[in-house]
Amino acid sequence: MKNKKWESIRPVKCDLCSRTLEDSFVDGKTTDGPWGIMCSTCHEACGCGLGLGKGQKYDLHSLEKMEG
């Protein structure tokens, strides 16, 4: 299975905590409902998981999808 790549502008910060992203990011649904770009810490605390309808994890440097 070929990895998909992030096709938008490379994200810089987490939408929830505003910290600079480091090695990866999640484009995912939050427990409050809206989707956003999250660091791993915020995804653990406020994300709905990974997979179809939940979220995808990307490598920040290559922009390749890692999970989900």
C-alpha cells in the first residue's frame, strides 16, 4: 500500500495548544467535534483516534502519512 502525502501547506503549529510542531502531526477530529492539526500531546488528550473518520498522522518532514 502506497503512503499518501499531505497535499496542503506544511503545518507549523498545533491548532489546540499553538506549540510548534516537531516530528509529526495529526489531522484529526477532536472530542469537541471540529477537526484540526494537532501535536501528539493534544491528540492523546483531545483526539478521537486514527483511522477513517477519526484522523491521520503525518511525518512533518516528508509529509507522508504514517497512520490512519
